[in-house]
Amino acid sequence: MSFHNSTLWEIRPSFKYDVLTFLNVLTGDPFYASYYPGEYERFEPQLTPEVREALAGIKRKIKDDGGGIVSAFLTLYFSAANAETLDEMLTAVRDSERMRETLRGTEYYSEEGWALYESVRPELETVFDFLLAICFSDDWCSCIRPGIEKKIEEVEVRLPEFNVIKAVESHLGRPLSSGEITVYMLHYSQPHGIKITCNRFLTDVAWPSSIVIRNAVHEMMHPPYDLRTDRELSAAIERWKSDSFLMAKVEHHDPSFGYNSFEGFVEEDVVQAIDQIINERLEIADDPLSRWKESDGGMHVLAVALYQIMKKERFGETGESLRGFLLRQIEAGDLKPGQVKGLNDSFFGESAAK
């Protein structure tokens, strides 16, 4: 597979993904209330006892017990289904074998994940039937879609300026599957930018174009490596489990933010460190001190450490792959276990003094 020299952008609305992200709100989860005040109250009187029970089951299985994000989990799985309307989504959830086969062809499939999806299929059928009954698609088309289409017009004029695919490939050290990026502009995805199958991701109508572009840089890197097949890298990353400062953040952050497994936490922080560097080169970056001091309760301490070492070694300019960089730094460099706290202390102390 060859590296790409350009980025082809496509941005569009999606009813399917807005339905699935809306479930975050419809469960009544307080975490999403601040992002969508009044939305739950608007629909709550229409919920039947059966639907309430189904929504509670979805939240309990995916988020409370599974440590995941309802919208992120479901949009990933339904991105492997050829279903755009509620009727088509019902057909897919009643017979999901084609979805399973499609997902198996990606790096996102696991038997554990599929078992979780199977466990919520009955609840999803109940909720989709309910949304059909209350004509949710009509509500979305009349109340939501016009605002999304207006925002798309504002954002899409800026996208061709940014060659995100080339920048990402040069930092990962490997080509992506395509030179195209598809962005789905949604109403209900806050506060999450979500990567789905292929070079596609979900963003939110509330965010400015700079965030959409930063989301593209970030989401195109997930996953930045494949620990299922790379035993050497997997073993090296496992060494970080002996870093007590890092593990305190892994084990004691707000689970609503996601990244509730060690592997998921590390992957997110690796990607955040690289996206900060790319965005600085594209001149669309947030201030790194403010970003990591405030983001997700200050949990991304590995990103802070990685960012400093990557900056010092001009990562992305020397031709070294991400895999090679991580192996070298974990085994014999500045990111051996026990180094993360000192790098964070140095970063915030020095940055605050500037």
C-alpha cells in the first residue's frame, strides 16, 4: 500500500449516527445533561416502562458494567451495517450476521465486543421501535437537519486547506487505507469525537471548523498500532503498568470520559501526543498546557510525557516510525516506567512559569 500525497474530504449529515448518539441523552445519563439541557425532558414523558427498562439495560451493559461509551460502541458497530433509516436499523439489529462479517474484516472486531453487542440487541429493537412510533425521523429532519446542513456549508470551505492524511501517515510511519476522509456532522455527539470503521469519524455541529479538523487529525490515527499482532510492542507497552503515577490515572479517572482499559487509555494518550504535534505544524493547535490541564479532568498524563519527548526528538521529521519510537523510548529511553510523573511536573512547572 502506497503513501498518499493529498486528502480528499467529504462531510455530510447522518440520521443513523445521530440516532445512536442520541441514546446517550435518552438514557437520562446525567453526564450528558449539561451538553443537551432540556432534550431528555422533551422526550421523557413519551417513554413507556418497557422503553425505560431497555434504555437502562443498554447503559448498564455498555457503560456501567462494560466501561464503554454507549454512542461510541454502537456507532462503531452500525458503521459496519448498510442501514440508514430506523426501519433498516431494525432489520440490521434483528439479523446482524452481515454486520458481524463486515466488522470481522476490520481491526475493531473481538469476540468479547460482539458478545456485548449481542446482549443489547433486544433492548435496541425495543428502542428503535419506540423511535419509529414517535416519528423521531420527522423530528430530526425538521428540527435538527437544517442546522447541520448550515454548519456543513460553513465548515467544508476550510477543509481542502488541510492535508491531514499526509501528515498522519508521516507520523505513524505507515500509509492509511485511503486518501479520503468522511466526516459525519451530528447534533447529539457531544462531548465525543468518535472514530468508526474506515477513514470516517463523527463530529458535532456545536464545534468550530478548527475542532473538526483537529478531530480529523486525531481520529485518523485510531488505532495507531495493532497490539493483537505486534507482540513485541504489546510487551513493551505492558511495562508501563509498573508506572504507579500513570496507573493511578488509568484506574481512578471519571469513567464517563471513556478509556477505561489500560490499552484504551494508552492508545488515546499516544494519539493525543501526536495530534498535538501535527496540529501545531498545521497551525490549528490548542495551547498544550491548557489542553492537558483541563481536558477530561487532567487524566492524560502519558500524552504530556510523550509530547515532550516527541518534541525534543523532532518526531515526525526524522522518518522514524511510531512503533520504532515507542519501542526505543520504553526499553532504553526517556519513557521507561517511572518517568511519567517527572515529565508532567517539568511540563506544568516550566509551562506555568512562561
